[in-house]
Amino acid sequence: MGILLGWGNGTNQFRYPYNIFRDKQSGTLYVSDNGNDRVMRFTEGNNTGVLVAGGNGPGNNTNQLNYPMAIYFESLSNSFIIANRYAHNIVRWRIGDSNWTLVAGNLNASSGNSPSSFSNPYGLAVDSMGNLYVADRSNTRVQFFLAGQIEGRTIAGITGVFGSNSTLLNQPYEIAFDNQLNLYVADSYGNRVQKFLRY
Amino acid sequence: MRVNSFFVDENVTLRWNTTGITVAGTPNAFGNASNQLYNPWGLALTSENTLYVADRYNNRVQKYLRGSLNGTTVAGQANATTCVSYQCLLYPSSLALDDNENLFISEERGHRVVLWKKDAIFGELVAGTGTDFVVYV
């Protein structure tokens, strides 16, 4: 009989780990453990993790995560910014807290294609000025939020228009920036990485 | 071309060209040739703009020197095969580089995080206990 080995919800296990964030100063690794709806912390050299966010099953309550995707650790505030996929929002979870607070998207977990909504947010990035960028997968766009604002603006792709020409995206999964703040987009179903030059 | 400017303060203007340039992969032609990707996910960049891409369904990580569309496989197998060993990856999902270009990789279906040191031909376990290969016992 076939059995599954090695994955689970122990503190040394994952179920679909989707994103890692490494703190370069300490070497600490943070992992979004998607299928366990939690974020785990691994100090360098330690393969047993410590729960730092979620872990209360999938759901939309503020003490839960709902398939966490990308994570960003903001050392200044000692908190995570988390792409909370099925809640269709971006949340902040301070280490030591048992709840998140809303950063962007809808508090009631509804999806949408307005400037303040998401549909399956997958990737995120935060620049040195605290501005937020989100790979809004099912709206097939990249959204920009000035620090502290909840109204986003589209900087790559066109909302709801899937495609593979140079102005369109096909379900972006992740975003990254180089030192000049040029934008890179993993255009997953376009099977390419697109670069959008800052000018 | 649409122009979006975001004036953060008097010194910083944020705006991006809305026409993208392909820097890895062949649009709409997935595959495992060196100039192809198959459902890319995680990205990582060095200070020299070397780009690393988690090439999810190809079970590998590709590295692109700035300006090159030909990737070299730096983790997993170039021909996209997977296996139950630290020479293979199973659906790599995200990447993190340290300052020496050692590469931390999460594996969506490997259910683990591994470290591939620069120029290594196999990874080392960092966290997690295993894959979701079905093991018959």
C-alpha cells in the first residue's frame, strides 16, 4: 500500500512550503508553510522550527492564515507582511502577537479587481521606503501601494487581461527588485521572467 | 505607453516602463532547454544583477548572468528529472541567496528547505523531513 512519508505538521515538517525569507544579519530563515497555514522560524543550524504566525487552521479570522504565500520580514517593526492567498488580503503579523492586522485588500476576505482588492495575491515585496508591491495572480497584474495606503495602482500587466505580449502578464507568481528598483516578474503561465525598467 | 509616476518625496520618483522585457524563458514555449522555463516561481538577484529562477515544473533552479537568456542549472537536474535524493529538487518554489551566492531553496512538493552551496552538485537539508513521493511498503 502506498503511504506518504516525511511531510506533516510537526515543528520539523512542512506541508507545501511556498516561500522563504532569510534575515541576512542573523541567518534566521522564515518559511511560509502553506498547507499548515502558518509561518515558521528556523534559527541558523536548527532544523526544528518555532511557530511565529498562524497555526490555527485555514480561515479568515484574524488569528488565522488562509494559505500564506509570500512573506517579508520587517525587522524595524519585528513583523511579517504576508500574502494571505485565500483571504485575498495582505496582512501584518507582529512576532509575539496572536492576530494579524490588515495592510491591503479586504478585511472580509472577499476577492475583487478594484484598486483596493486582490484575487489570489501570491508574491510581495517591500522597498526601502516601505512601499508595498503585490503580485496579484488572478487579476494578472502587479499592484503598487505607497506606504500606508490601501488604494493600489497597477504598475505591470492590465487587470483581468491575460496574455503574453510585452504589456501583459499571465498569472504572476512572484516579484523581485534589483538595486536600481527595476521590477522582475515571474510570469508563471507565460513561462518567462519579465523585467520592467524603472525610469 | 501608460505613464505612472509616484512622487514619494521631493527626491524620489517611482515609475516603471509598462512594457516588459523578457529576461528569462521563451514566452509561451515551455520546455527544459537552457533558454526555456516551465512555470517559473521564485526569484533572487545578486548585487551584480545575476538572476536566479526557481523553474518549478522543471525541478531545477536556473541562473542567468546579466543580459543572457541562456540559463545554467545550479540546483536540481538540467533535464528536469526528479528523484529521491539531494541531487534533485521537487517543485522548487522560492529562493534566498546569501552574500556568497549560496542558495536556500524551498521545495513545494519536496516539503523541505535545502541549501545548495555555490557550485555544489547536491543540496543539504536545512529544514523539513521529506517528499510527497508515494513510498510503497
